[in-house]
Amino acid sequence: MGFFGKLFDKKACDLCGGEIGLLGNRKLEDGNMCKDCAKKLSPWFSDRKKSTVEEIRAQLAYREENKKDVENFHVTRVLGRSSFVCLDEDAGKFLVAESKNFREENPDVLSFTQVTGCDLDVDEDQDEITFTNSQGEEESYRPPRYRYRYNFYMVIRVDHPYFDTMRFRLNKSTVEGAQTSGYGNTDPTRDPDYQEYWNMGQEIKEILTQARKDARTAAAEAAAPKAAVTCPWCGGTSIPDANGCCQYCGGSLN
């Protein structure tokens, strides 16, 4: 079979068995995957080409189970404007979605304890502002003036089997500002839009960092061996049960 024959040779998806159309193949380390199966993978996953068929099959099974977590997710707080960080503080979980109507997206649901770090990245681009002089030539101001453009990205590092970083933009459109020198000096970072997204990023960082700390502290306390105490109700020496009650009379030991 010649080159063009191999190019147009139809392949079958090793995951679902369906026929892969022209330009629809997503190569795996030891097989092929159709674009429909690829869409079901986590949006944060980036090692597809280095993954085996069995590894992808395991991830697709996890993604199906994740749908149950999405259905049971109860939003208590939403942060963000472009992408949304949704918190379920009662269950100690969070997700990042492209819209507030996230259930159709099947976003990965993670626990606060899976967060390993959180940062705000601010991307800055600048162009010099010039003017046309009396000879019709472009000339720099003295001192120079610049126009700035900013994009704000949240970076959440996590302990997860299929990805370790969740990076997403907070602002819907690029934040712009100009800086001049001398009389009328302005600082573009004091622009209200800049401040809004900066504060938003810091809020997300603080909330997730604190939530991670609280969840891990609670888990450590729950796992710690409980000491026997004297029950004030029956006088017996008892180890508190899961509800903090006496194992003999049921009275509260708190």
C-alpha cells in the first residue's frame, strides 16, 4: 500500500470500536482514539500521546464516575468571571468550569485536600506610545510612555492521577492601561479592572489554601487515636464514638 493509501486507510477506535474519520485520529502510545472519546477526557489532561489504550480506558471510567460527583455537587460559593471556581464547602470539594451551568461539562470534582499550591500569574504586554512630529515622523515621548495589556491566570496545583495543574484565565477580555511619566503620571495597576482581577485571584488563592489546611487538619484529627474519658452522665470510662458520645449510655462527652 502506498503513502496515500496509508493516509486514507480507515482506522477503528481502540476505545469504543467506532470508525475514525479522516483527520479524526488521536494517536495513543499503542493505539488510536476517535475525537469523540478524546472529548470525554479531562480538560486538564495533556499526556494523551504518551498514554496507552488501557490508561485511557481507565481515565474514561473515572470520568464516568465523576459525573455522579458533579450531580451531587452542591454549590455554596462561585468565584470568577471567565472561568468559574465553584465550591461545595459542606462536602469539602471544588471544581473549575467554563460556565455556571457546569453539569453538562462534567468538570473534574476535587477535594480541598488535593490542592498542593495556588498562585496568580499576571501576563503583561507593553507597547510604546509615540506621536507624529512636525515632520510627519513618529517620535517617542521624553520620557517614554507605554500602553499595557494584562491577562490574569489562576494556577491551581493538585495531587491527581491524571493532571497536576489547572491553569485558567480569570478576565473575560484583556485589561488595558497606559502609563505616562512626569506630570500626570499614572499607574496602570491601579486601574479598577486590574484591581478587580488581582483581588479575585488573591481571594481564590486564600480560600483554597485555607480550605486545604482546614480539611487536612480535620482529617488528621479524625484519624488520631481517641483517648478514654470519664462520662459525666454514667461515670463510665469510655472512648468517644464517631458522634462524640459515650459508648455505654450515649451521653455527650464534649
